[in-house]
Amino acid sequence: MIQLTQETRSGWYVVGVRGRADGETADELESALRAALEDHSKVAADLGGLDYISSAGLRAVLQAARAAEGKNAEFAVCALSPPVKKVFDMSGMHHVLRIHGELPC
């Protein structure tokens, strides 16, 4: 299960993510991030409430980052929970994504 929230903080449109980003929820996450990028030029994914992320969840975040590049928008990932940070580190995502320790970005 995944819970998504949206708010604006310090000029960034922030999509808050809680729960699990896995094969069952990755499409919902990607859709929310892409929708945010349709209307905003600075979008951040706050992953502080995410307990688990699978390869499908990583793909959803990466696809959103690619969509941002195509729109010349800024996209960042912020406030990674410890288990999610471990997955990001192991997968090398820090080489391809803008990652910040806390919000606002």
C-alpha cells in the first residue's frame, strides 16, 4: 500500500510518499510524479515515509526524473528513510538522481 500527499514548500511541489513502492504500487507512484511534473517546474519526491522500495519503485522514480529532463524541469528525491537510502546506495541511484537529505530541496 502507498499513500501520496502533495504540497508546496519553498517553491517546490512536494509529493510525499508513505508505505511501500513495489510492483503493486509503482505505477501509482510514477503517475503521481508525472502528473506533478505536468503542472510544476520544480518537483520533489519526499521518501521519508517510505518503508520499502523495490526495483519497480526505483524504476518509477527514475522514469519521473527522465520525464523532468524532457520538460526541462527540476526533479529531486529528498529525506530518504534508512532502508530506502540503502537501496538507493546499492543501486547507484545517487549517480543519476538529485538526492537531498532533507526538505526543502
